[in-house]
Amino acid sequence: MSASRARRGQPGSAGRSSHGARRPRPPRPLPPGDTLFTPDPSPVRGSIEQRSATPLLWLHQLPRWLLPVLVVALLVTGLAVAGWAAAIALFALAGVLGWLAAMSWPRLNAQGRALRVLAVGVLVALAVIRGLHG
């Protein structure tokens, strides 16, 4: 494709500079709200939020489809393979879901908290079973 075609914005020129290289995607804006952090957190909660801010922002900039695909891949791996490979995949999934649950904990009602604890607990129990009997 010629440089003049890219400058005119013809089909096939989106996201490319005049030299044919892809331009970086602009960062996705943060969701609406006052802050990433809980107002007046406990020292432990504040520390967890401070340490999690960079990974959360990094995850937010990834394509929206990537995290659900990763979750499904870990779950399918945990259920399809046997032994310790299954256990590692399920423990990794439980860790990610537990971390995300901890980050959303202050905004959840009792039912939401119970469901998240149940989901992580089921994944950990399943990982132990798959690891020991797989």
C-alpha cells in the first residue's frame, strides 16, 4: 500500500502509519468513578489495593476478550487433563478469581461475597481432588 493511500484513509489503512507499521492503540479510559481505591481503608486493605493498582491497570488495557478466554482455557485445562497439571491450572484460576474478588469486596453485598467465596472454594477443592486422584 502506498503512503498516499494511507494518508487519504482508504480501506486497509486503519491503524497503520505511512511506513506500514501499526500505531499503538491509545489507552482505554478508566471506568467512571472517583478513585481506584477504597475511601478510608484498613492498613491491610490499603496495602493490597496499592500493590494491585498496577496489575489492575495493566489488565484494563488488555483487549476485553483476553481475560475471559484465559479463564475458559484454565478451566478447560483443569477439567480435561489429569494429575498435577489440572491442579495447577485450577489453582491458578482460583488465585485470579480470588484476587479479583478481594478487589471488588467492599462494593459487594452479602450474596455477592458468598458466591465469590463459594466459587473460589469449589475451584480449590476441585484442584485438590484433581491433583490427588487425577
